[in-house]
Amino acid sequence: MAGIDSKFDKAYAGKSVEELADAPVAALNGVSDSDAEHLKAAFNIKTVRDLGTNKFFLWAQATAKLAE
């Protein structure tokens, strides 16, 4: 799982996919604590799972794919 490990802070290396999904959003490389607070305030996103299943982000991703 080295590929996915590179997308998370080093503290999350070797964690299971379930643990990564339930990790705080700030565990993702490039997402600061401040970014995480904004996501929580705006969309009630607290975990990586919340981010990955948020309907607005899914709609945006689908639209972007269709536009390719």
C-alpha cells in the first residue's frame, strides 16, 4: 500500500484502508489543520471518508470527468 501511504502524513504509514478512511482530513498531505477546520465548518467533513463521500465533491468530480 505504498502508493496510498504517500498521500498521507507519515504518522499514518502502514495503517489499514479503514483506518485511513476514518483518519482526520488533516492526515492527507497538503491539507492543513486550518483547511480541515474550514471543511468541517462548511460541509461537516471531519474524516477522509466524509471527504470522499461528500455529495458536492462527488458531483464536482463527476462533472469534471464528463467534461474531459
